[in-house]
Amino acid sequence: MSLQEIYYVAEMVVGLAVIISIIFVAIELRQNTYMLKKSMADQREERFNWVTETLATNNEFRKYALRIGEEWDEFNDDDRMRGIALGTRTLRSLLNELVAYFDGQITDDEFRNLKWNMVNAKARPHVEAAYMYVKDGYPTKVQKYWEGLDMSNSPSYAFGELLEAGRA
């Protein structure tokens, strides 16, 4: 075999190796994207589960959560700060997911759930108060979306009203 033929065979082998490596990188990217989406969904579920479990098992927290919806305007500075901290915990993960949506990292189906969570959260006064603290850490696109959320179909989030509806 001549040197020229060896050169052509080597070029074909290199070309094949490049194609195989590109396929491998594409598979890895797809797996990483799936893992990122799964991680965000897990965080969403963990956040919801934490609130639900704490409401169910902690009397003081449950009473405080009821007061947030009914007495926010009468809260003292300590209670208000406590509420803002709780609102910040909720809001930051929602806004981080919104950033991910705008970056194309979550699907429209996942976004539907995110939007529902955002509308429910925005209806709570402590989350709206927390937004004033965290908004500058997010892109303008995220801020405009949050501020423009359609709240006309938002649920009434006074827990007292929910409890009364449950008794009826």
C-alpha cells in the first residue's frame, strides 16, 4: 500500500471518529437536558411537599399561614419579616424556573404547572412583598412576565375561605 493510500484510509478513520464523537456529545447533551428538567421538577415538588407537610404537621406554621392571608396589613415588623423570608423561599425557585423556561430548558407542559404556581403565589401578600427584594436579581424579561401575570383567574388564597368552603 502506498503512502497516498494510507493517507486516504487515515482520513476516513479520522472522519468516522469525528462523527462518532459528535453523536456521543449529542447523546450526553440530551441526557444532561433531561437531568436538568428532572431536577427542576423535583425541586418544584419538594417545595410544594415542604409547604404541605409543614402546614399539616406544625400548628404554629399553619396558624401563621392563615394569618398571612387575613392579617398581612396588621402584621408587626417581626411577623412581616418572617413572611417575606417565607415568600422569598417560594418566589426564588419560581423565578429561577421562569428563567429556565425562557432559556428553553423546560417544556410547555411543565410551564403550564409553573404558571399555575406563579399565579397562586402572586396572590399571597408575603410573596408580593418578597418580590420587591428579589426582582433586581432577575432579567428584565422575567420581571415583566411576573409583573404582567394575569391574576383575573387567581384563586382566593385566604385559607380561612378555603376552610369554610371545605365545611360546606
